[in-house]
Amino acid sequence: MMIIERYIARSKEKLKAGKHKVEVVTTIAKPGAPADVRLLVDGAEVARADVKRTVPAAFSASESLNVGIDLGSPVSLDYFDRAPFPFDGKIAVMNVELTP
């Protein structure tokens, strides 16, 4: 949550090589409220996190939505020193769905 709070949803197993569908499903009542975050691989839940609060409005000037690279703060401090984290694989499709 904008570098202030970090939550971890991590699978117990590494992602195997090959084509996969990776989903992050977030359920939130309203901006700023708690959220339930589920990580799915090929339709199966592999991790979950209960987020105590979410961003109350839009992204800050230092954050953005990136695909294949992370130009803002790192998702994890475990690899902060490797910014901007370019992905060297292939992303076939990327969808963002917002539902009320």
C-alpha cells in the first residue's frame, strides 16, 4: 500500500516453466477499505492475503500500473536492489477487469 504497508501472498511452490494463467483477484468494498487478495495459477488458488487497508484514492505520483517491469516501488523489499525488475519471459495477454 504505497510503500507504507506490505502484504504477502506467496505460493508454496515455484511457478513451473511453460504457459500459465496468473490471476490476482482483489475483493474490496470501497477505496481505503480492507481487501481480500487471492493469487490463482491456472484457476487454482495458490495464495491469499488479508489486506487491512487499501489506497484511498488514485495512485500517487511515484506509483503506476506496469506490466513486464516495475517502475515504481518494488512489490517486495526482498529484491529492491534489482529495480526496475524487467521480466524476460513472454506475456501473451494482460487483462484488467474492474467490477462494481
